[in-house]
Amino acid sequence: MIVEERNYGLRPGGVTEYLRLWRDFGRQPQIHHLGEPIGVYQTETGALNTLVYLWGFSSWEDRGRRRAALMADQQFAAFRSQVRDLVHSQQNRILTPASVMEGN
């Protein structure tokens, strides 16, 4: 399993509005294509006004296939246009299991 960590830096005060729009318009197409997120978090320290999404995939190929389907979804494209002005930065990381977790 790999975990994709997606961090969205939002304008000050934008977290509440982004989450409202995500709940109403973005969540359904994401879950349809990506499944339930491992978690959705907001920061309390460090870089404030940041949302962190964690998504699980069985492999790089699984991730690529599911994310391509999401990017082709017109409902998700509409959501992205609604939140575009709230987002000022994005960081994306792929996390893989540490070898200690695999028993090596």
C-alpha cells in the first residue's frame, strides 16, 4: 500500500469555506473514484490554514488509474473551479511503508 499526502495551503479564513464546498460538491466524486480518504485534517500548528488529505492506494498503477478517472470527472472539475481562489499552494507526497513495518 502507498499513501498519498496532499496538503492545500489556503488563504487565511479559507478552511471553513473550502470544507463546506468539499462536503457539498467535491467529496462525492472523490469517494466515487478514490474511495474513502484515510483522513482529512487541518493544521493547528506550523503552516496554518492548511488542509491535509491522506488517500490509500494499492500501488502506483492503482493511484494513476483512479486519479486519472477523478481528473476526467466533470463534477470534480466544477468543484475545483469553485475552490481555486481559496488555494494558494499545494504539496503532494507519496508515502511508502518503512522496511521495519514489513518485518525486514
